[in-house]
Amino acid sequence: MRLRYFIFILWIICCLIVDPVIATTHKQTKTAKSRSSIKLAKHPVSRVRSKAIAAGTAFIFGGSQLTYELNNAINALNSSAAIAVYVKSMKYGDTLYTRNINQSLVPASTLKVLTAEAALIFLKPEYRFATHLLTDAKKIKNGVLQGNLYVVLNGDPTLTYSDLLELMDNLKSQQIQAVAGNVYIDNTAYDQSFYGPGWEWKDKSYCYAAPISASIINHNCLPFKVTPSKVSGRTAQVETSSRFFYPRIRNSVVTKSTHTRACSLHLSSSLSGGLEIDGCMPKGQTAWGVSYVVTDVPEYNRALFKGVLNQLGVKVYGTVTFGTAPRDLSMIALHASKPLSDLINEMLKKSDNVIAGALFKKIGQLYTHRPGSWENGSIAVSQILSRHAGVDILGLRILDGSGLSAANLAKPAQMMQVLNYAYHQESFSDAFITALPIAGVDGTLKHRMGNIARKVRAKTGTISGVVSLAGYAISADKEPLAFVIMINGTKAMTWRYRELEDRIATALTRYKR
């Protein structure tokens, strides 16, 4: 049994009770076809088709009818948007439908498909981010580390405050009660350009567009709750979580009368004097959830490590500052992330921009042997896909790895080359395919295409005026089909573009050769 089909076998087994899903091995497919032939021999095609239509699941027979169905769906939209569609069989290798497949379009979050594939190729599924606690000290005397302490942050997008507490707790387990020198925070793995090229300014106040630096702690996003007082004129209460580190919070949110309108909350953008929150809340309201995006990453890091050391009771005779760790240091402890395959799963299922950005810079760092940046990430991902996956990168513009920038460009033909390579690459096809959202089941497709639940695995993409979908569908013959849908139009038509995507995907699941 060939490994590249293994994931599809599992998919089918899990879904037999509900619906058949994406293709299995050649042997299983042959058996399925034989069974279908027997069934059709007993029931003429006309009878089978009429029953299917009555059940609302009419089959689409052959490439000509598929083309007719997809053209009808696109024409029914009656839109001036740029629409591109590419459908290809992963079993036979033939193209079933094309429309504008060589047109460069904004891919939105389907760009993560390219980032994921490049990461799996170059870093390998077992790769883990490592955060190190190092020292240049030669000894510990009376509980005092006789030297400097180095915390080396390597851009782990899943690193949490709890992870850092556990890492730093190794100081106490080695009876270190004080540091004679300085504590250096090494954040040089990535550059200091935290926001991707072309990111809109309004996005930067939301956690989905948090800064991408070597230090990513709790996704560089701090959630908390604000609850109004029961008495008008009094200060509202701020509730934080022990799972996060918060700088000092200065709260001046006032509770207003129940019928007060136009109340809102405002957060300061600088941490130099602590986090400030002001504004007003109507009395009687339930708690409001608020998220603060850590924009001043270095200042937050400094406050965080001072706070951690203080919480552990470790005194620092020097200062907590920034510096590059020398090579000849001794290891005190390290924290390793989950393997890359797990991170890819979270990135694609949830369309996580922070993980995508961190992987993008990490690939750039290790590929060019320079601090990870948007520029060398772009070069690295493009060259890796070209050399290993055979992607024609002419006109491909990968600027941020996540698709958040409207300046990214890709052709459906390029996306299809990546999907085709990922499907047939035995070493990590399962890591890639299982990470894609499943229609009607999980991820960003959990509440879509319930009519064909489990028959489609695909990555979604949406930014203003852009809707896209790329992945795999299982045909009525249990044939695996790869597809790419890219639509660049207007924001007001977003819901209709999604309807078109769902209609196309549904048609693919009804297709029979």
C-alpha cells in the first residue's frame, strides 16, 4: 500500500457511516469501480440518474457535463469579479476543468498552502522550535550563578507564558537563587520588522495580525475582561488570567448609567508606563472581552522576564537587557515545541497567521543563514517550491506566508502544482492533507458545505474582496480531485463568492467518469 494514499484510506474509514470520502489505493479504487459496475448492470443509467435527482444528489457524468455545470455556476453569479478555477484528477493526472488558471490573483489565506508545503519539504514534519536557557558561568557559588544568563528566543509561535515559567523554573531546580551578571534576552533569530509588507494598518490592532518576531509569547496577544461596577460613577473591574503575563494595568474605565449610549474602551499602544485602559461601560452590562496586541515586543519581553525572575525569587545583580548569545555557552534547559506537523495542522485548520508568519521567517532564517525576515522568507519559500515541487514561480509573489497582505499574488496553476506535489509526496502527504479543514466538520469549514460533509478537505482564504478555496474533493466514484478556486472582486459580494465555491465543490463530489 502506497503511503501517499494512506491518509485518504483513513478518511474513508472514518466516514463510511456518513459518506464516502477522498480516494484510497489503486486496489481499493479498482474494487470500488467493480462494485459500481455491478450495481449499474442491475440498474440502467437512466434509472440511477432519476433516483439521484429525486434525492437531490444528481450525478454529473463525464468531463463535458462537469464543464457545463461549473460554467453555469460561474455565469449565474453574474459578476465582473476575476474568477479562476482549476480541477485536476489526483488518480489519473488529467485536467477536468480550467478557467483563468494562469492569471495572477490575490490568494488570501490559501497562500498558507504554499507556506505549509515549503515548511514540510525544508524543515521536515519532525522539526521543533527550541527556546534555550544558557549561561557562560563556570560554577554556582552559594546559590549564585557566577556569570550571565541568556534566554534565546527562536520564534516559536506556540510558546506560552506557562512554558517560560517552566523553563525558568530550572534555575531553582539547580539551586540557583541569584545571577551575578546580567540576564540577556536574545531575540536575534528574526529581524525587527514585525509586520508583513502590505498589511493594512487597521489589522494591526487585532490579534490575527500580531507582530511576528523571535519572541512570540501567547501569540503576542493578551486577553482580559472588563466588568462594569453595579454603581454608576465607579470604576469598572479588570479581570486577567494566570495563563498570561500582563504588564502593570492602569484602569480608568468608568461605569455609566444603564441607558448611556456610545460607550467604548480604549487601550494605550505603549507599554513604557504600563498598559492603560480607559473609556466607559453602561451599568448592568455583562463583562466585555478585550484583547491587547503586544506591539512593543522588546519592552514587553523585558517586563515579562523581570516578572518571571521575581516570581521565582531569583535575584539579578546586573540588569535584564538584550544581547546576542555567544556560541560557547552551557545549557541549563530548553523548551521544545510540538513537531512541525502539529503546528501545520493548527495553522491550516484555524488559518493561524502568527504560525504562518513565524514559519515563513524560520524558513528564511535557516535557508539563508541570516536573521529570518519577510524578504529572505519570500526567497526561500519560492526557491524551495521551485526546486522540489516543480512550481513555476514566474509571477509568484509571496510576501508574508499567511496571505494577510493584499499584495501577495499567485496563479491557480501554481497552487495546483503545490497540491499535486503534496498529494503524491509519500514522506509527508498525510501531514499536509490531514491538516486541511474538513467540510462540515472542523476548522474554517466547520460550518460550510454540510451537504457534502467529509467529502472535501480544503484551505479557505478571505480578505477584503478576495475569496479563495484550495484542496481536495472526493468524486462520486471515490476519485481524488484537487481543485483551486480564486475570486478577486468586491467585499460586498463575499457571501455570494462563498456560495459559488460551495456549489463548485458540491459539483465535484457528484462527478462520475
